[in-house]
Amino acid sequence: MEQILKVEHLEKYYGTRGNVTKAVDDIGFEVQKGEFVGIMGASGSGKTTLLNCLSTIDAATAGHILLEGTDITRLKAKQLSKFRRTKLGFIFQDFNLLDTLTAYENIALALTITGTPASEIDPRVKHVAEELEIGDILAKYPYEISGGQKQRVACARAIVTKPALVLADEPTGALDSKSSRMLLESLETLNDDLQATILMVTHDAFTASYCRRILFLRDGMIFDEIVRGQDTRKQFFSRIIEVQTLMGGDNSNVL
Amino acid sequence: MFSKLALKNVTKSMKDYTVYFLTLMFGVCLFYMFNSLDSQAAMLQISQSQQETLKSLSGIIGYVSIFVSVILGFLVVYANGFLMKRRKKELGVYMTLGMPKGKISFIIILETFLIGLFSLTAGLVAGIFLSQGMSVVTAKLFESNLSKFVFTFSGGAFWKTLVYFGVMFLVVMVFNMMSVSRLKLIDLLSAGHKNEKLRIRRLWISVILFLLSVGCLATSYYLIEKNGIFLINNRFIASLLLGIIGTLLFFLSLSGFLLRVVKSNRKLYFKGLNMFVLRQFNSKINTTFVSVSVICIMLLITIGTLSTGLSVSQVLSKDLRTACPYDVTMMGYPGHQETESGSTVTVVSPDDEKNIDILASLKKAGIDLSQYSDSYAQVKVYEDKTVPYGHFLTKDNWPQIMGEYSEENASSSRMYLIPLSDYNALMKMQGKPSLALASDQYAVNCTYENLIPAYQRAVQNGTAITIDGKKLEPLKTVLSIGYFDSSSGSDIGTLILPDSFFGTKKSAVTYLNLNYRPGTDAETADSSLKSASINSDVFPFACSFVSKKATYERANGSKTIASYLALYIGLVFLIAAAAVLALQQLSESSDNAERYGLLRKLGAEEKTVNRALFTQVGLYFLLPLSLAVIHSAVGIDTVNKALVTVGKMDILGNIIMTASIFVVVYGAYFLATYLGSKSMIRQKEIYRRRE
């Protein structure tokens, strides 16, 4: 298997000398091509900081992040935007679709930013839309479609540029359970059919149960790691709950 | 505590809306400067009549100021509404914290007061200093000198500015209190999430509307071109209405039309952020098209007043040398002489025209012209049995000054005749060689530039005339000697005939032209001759008096008035229009920060994002301006055509001047808006990385 992402001794400190918060404290892991990895942890465990570092939105204090062999902690600002538009796909909690653009145009936007030739845009948008079953709402504006549909449009936008890594930040956070299920199934499809490598941050055990492997963060460090293997989703879900119980969840300091 | 909050809010919004505060300041500054004009007289060496001009100018400016304050008032209320809308969330937070509405009102009122205080103080200080510089300009326009530099301060203008702007801010306070009392918490907290409903969905509707708007505008242009600008009738009103409707439709449909056009070219549409920019533009124009149309019309007024206002005044003062070749002209004609008590006496009946002899009347009254002058001549002008203008002029070159061309008009309006000897007396006065005519020859005199070519063609072709049954051949060149002073017109064509034709004819008008002896005080001489001219004991007929000096000064005065009014109105409209545009864009940019942030997250380069923003802001500034330029091109053309009767306008110079004012003022607003928006959409976390 080809290695897509390698994180080595990543550290991210906030604050000044004497008052330092270690948001990410010496984290290291690898992601292979075609993996669907989840990162779980309570609020304040450092998962969003980790994602921000990975997505180059924030700079790491120390350590290295290698994506397809490139150390992105050493990229210059100009290379960063190029890196983001060619190698990464984003799915945000609050969809982040442009309300002035139709669903079709929202997806096409990611392609126009990468400078894809106009003739290629239409087939690629249509293909991704088909895969995510949103072909019939492409002409609609974001305010005309449901939350689940919006998030699938966002998925399509993230995947249409064929990025090396799709970063999903609480993608089901703003969805009801039915829409969540549909979205996660879509992500699974993307993962299975299109071999998309997905790194998903969530605090929801149900959402995480769709992943193949899960990293648990606590206080900026990797607390545990579990792999789904041959388990059914239900079994995997139980194991996730077990780890969460062990970690103590949000209330560990209260008990 | 609350005052502290208000003060902090003011400083924060000042930073975000510098453009607005600067505009306010500039408005106050202009207001003071123009209203303090009369107090500047202290510095100037000007004559009585110029002082009167200055007085009437400040009178007019007083009235215009009411209008200006209404415009600025609208700007303030509008801008304030914008600021309030932007702060809904903040007010919502106050309310969730349990702050009573009274307290919120108090904070808002305090803020308005602080903003008013700040802009008034800064504007007045700037105005007081800048008005000193304006005296120099005034002196130049009056063609007089600054006697000495005196630091002038106009208390009247000061208080007037305070009261006018004070009232404006009071109105704003009332508006704000009303909007605070209408606040609902639920609306406040979700204020940021409301989507704008698209009013026009279908792009083909935009295309139809766009074509309709072009049709409206074209018809409007056609009507105004045909009708002329000074004739207010149904056609004029129709043109105006169509222009307004066309402008509104144009901006309503433009973005959709553009989108449709660009969309049909996929290469262009899918290039970079084109799609994003067009959609951005399209999404807002539906709610802003009214204000953009109003801005377009305001810009039209600015361009119109600046370029034609100055040109008109130039036309009025231009060619005074040809319009007033003599120091004084007295014109006697049959009619009523107004006495000093205001009643009129008819002295000469039209049948008695022969009696109009200015020189003889002066002599009879014991007024000795030789005390002023030794160069004067009397010219008698005849109308009897002459040829009509239609003999020389055709429909194409018919001067508007004589009304609409018609067959009847062309054959009934008759050319004046002058005896050769009278004409030669004038030539002698002007130091020119005398004219010689054969006994069957006539000459044409015309000082009205635009008609000279037509006459020239006619005499070249040997157009003969018949008077008293006698045929006369033309002199082959058109003469161009003014035979009277006039402040308003020139000679549109007069025939010079040998004296033998005038034996028994009655003169219609008699002119006495006079040049003062060098060293004569023109002002006193003018006034004594003028008082004679209206004295029915001296002249038993109507007499009008025109002096070169007075005409010059009047022309300069009207030039000054027109220039100042054009500048005042033009500048106020310009800054108001630009400020509204800037505010719209700035407030939109703060809404758009999220959108542009997303583009960055998607990996769009800084340069590309900035270019998209530049295009978006640029479109908003450029489009109303472009249409305004097209409108004003038509407008200026019609004004030009209307003024052709008076003289040619030097429009180019003024257009260049207007354009430079635009480049500086409008350009500055554009730049400020772009830079302001850029800093607003910049998301800090992206930059944290490489610091």
C-alpha cells in the first residue's frame, strides 16, 4: 500500500513562554492510500488543531507533515495555496457552500480554481454528482436544498479535484440522523469506489463507526488506536464506545 | 460604562468606515466653504457691481445649500441605516445580556452624537482653512487682485453649518431610536444568516429586460436630441421618464444579461473566479439596482454641471471683444421711455421714426459728448422694403435664435439694412479702411460665426437682391464688423447698401457707438451716460444702454456664479454618490469575508482572490459611471447644440477638467473601498502561519 500521509512528532503550542498550552503534543501517525481514518476526541483534545495543521490553515510549532512525500510544514505561503487546491479536499461542518452559486457551480468552482480546462469541467462535475446521487439538484441554489444535500454537494466539491487527501471536519455535525447516515454512506462509496483517502474528525461514535481505523486523542496526545478489520459496523461501534468509556469522555475530570 | 462602550464602538466603526467619515467631513467642509463666500470680499479689490455679484452668488448658494443639505442628509441617513444593519448581531448580544432598550438607545444616540461632533469639528476646521485658499480662486475668477491677506472667518456660515448638520444628526438619532425600538431579538441573532431572495430567476427575462432598457434609452436619447434641452414640453418629459425607466431596467437586468452572455461562453465562464465574481455581482444587484440607478443619475448631474456649467459661463464671457467692440452703445428705438417715477410716456409713435436721433437729442439736452470721447458714430438701421433671411439662409443653417424654421418665418423675418456712410464711420472708429461699393452693389455683414460660411457661399454664388425695384450684386466677401455692443447676441446678418437707397426711408433703430478717450474713468462716464439714456427729458424715445465695462463685469460675474455653483453641486453629488457606492461595497465585503475565506481554503491564490475582489468592486464603481458618461455625452451634445446660437463652447477643456476631478475623487473612493474591502476579507489565521 502506498503511503499518503505521514505525521512525525507534530507539536502545536499556543500562548507565550510561561503560559503554554500544548494543543497537539508530539503526535505521529500514518495514513495509507484509500484509507478512511477517523480522529475522535472530546472538545479540547486537539483534534481541530491537528486538522488545521494538516490542512495548512495553521502552522505547526514543531514536527513534520509529509503528504505524498512533500513536507508541508516547509512550504512557502505561495506554494501552500497551490498545495491546498491540488492535494486537499475539504468538507466542513457548516457546508460552506457559496449561496450565490448553484450546486453545479459550487462543484465547478473547485475545478476552475485549479485551472481545469473548461471542456473537462462538465463531465467531471456530472460524474461526481452521479456518484453522490445529487445529479437532479445541480441547478438549484443552496437555499433550495436540504442540509444533507448541501453536505453531499460539499463532498462532491471536495472530491471533484481528485485530491490526495479529503479532510472532513465534523461533516455530520449539522445534520439530522437520516441525512447523517446518507452522507456517511456517500463517504463510504467515495472511499470504496473512487479510492478516496479520507481523514474525518468527529466526536460522534456513530459517525466514527463508518471509518476503517480510528485514532483517539486526549490532551493533545494519541490515547488509543483501533482498526475495524473484519468487524461489522455495529461491533466496531461497540468497541468505539468501550474506548470512549475508558477515556472518560468529557466528564473524566468531574468523576 | 455605557459611554465607554459607545466611544469604543465609534472608534471601531470609524476604522471600518473611514470613507464615510471622510465624506461627512468633506461635506461639512464644502458646505462651510461655499457659504462663507461673501465674507471673503474683505480680501478682494472688487468694484461695486462685482460686490453685487458676490452678494447674489451667496444668495443663490444659500438656496442651493438647502438642496445640498437634503442630499447630504439622505447620505447620512442611508449610511447610518447601513451601519445599524451591520450591527444587528452586536445589538442582539446587548439584548441577550438583558440591557434594556432605553440603554441601547442611549448608547446609539451617544454614538451618533460623537460621530456628528467629530465630523463637524474636523470638517469645520478644514473648511475654515480651505476657504482662505478659495479667496484666491475667487479673485482669479473676478480677474481682480487680492488686496491683502486677511484670515477670514464667517460666523454666519459657521452657525449655518452647525444648525444644518445638527438637524441632520438629530434626524438620524430619531431614525436610530425608531429602529432600536423595533428590534426583535430573534431577528437580531439570526441576522447574518438570511439569504437574499433572488428577484429575477430566469436569465432570459434579464435578456428581454436588458433589450427593453436599451430600447428605452435609445428612444430617450432620440427624443432629447430632437427636442433640444431647453424646450420643456411633453417630448422632453417623455425623454426624461424613458431615461429613468431605461436606467433602472438597465441595472436591474445588466448582471443577468452579463451572466447569460458569459455563461454561453464556457471557456470564459469557467476561467478562474469569473463565475464567482459574476454571481457575486448578480446576487446583490437585485437589491441595489435602485441605488445604483440613483447613483448613475447623480453622476450624470455631476458630469453635466461640471462640464456644461463651466462651458456655459465661458460661452457667455467669450468673444466679448467681438460682442462689445465699443466702450458704449446707446440704442434708440420707438417705444416707451420709462421715467424715474416708474410711469411710462410714449413719446415717439412708430410713424415718427425719423425723429430718433441720439446725437441730436443729446445736443439738445446740453450733454457734451466731447468731455468723454472724440470717437463716436451714429448708425441708422433700416428695415423698410428689405429682403427676408430666407433669401440667404436655408432650413439647415437657420439660426435657432429666430425660432423654428418655417417657410413663413423664412420669408417674413427681414434683414436689416445699413447705409454705407454710416458703416464707414464705424470702420473709421475701429481704425479700418473704409468700404467702397458700386452703386449697384451690396455687402453682407455678419458677426455670428456659425452663419458666416452660409453667407459666404451665397455671395460667392453671386446671389443678387432686389430693393426698390433695383437689382444689386453682392460684394464677394462677407464683412464681419460689430456695429453695436451687445451682451447677449451678435449680428446674424445685415446688408450694407449705397446711401442712395435710403433717401426717404425711416430708420428702425439708431445706434450710437462711442469710445472713451484714454484716461476717462469708465465707471463715472458710464453712469452719467446711462442716467441720460433713461431720462425722458433727454430722449423722447426708448433707449437702451450697453457698456463694455459693465458687460465684462456681468459676464465675469455670471461666470463666477456658474463656476461656483457647478463646483458646489457637482462635488457634493460626486462625493455623495461615491460614498454610497463605497459604503455598499464595504458592508458587502464584511459579509463576504466568509466567501472569500472559503475561496482561500479551497486553495485560490491570494493574487486571484484579490483580483476577484478588485473586479467586483470595480464593476460596481465602473458600471454606473459608464452609463452616466453615455447619458452625459448625449446631454452635453444637446446643450452644445442649443448653445450654438450663442457661440461655440470649448467643451473639450472642461471635459478634461471634469474627467480629472473624477479620476481624483472617484478614483480615490474606489481605491479606498478596494483597500478597505481587502483588509476586511483577509482572514488572519492564514497569515499566522509564516509570521
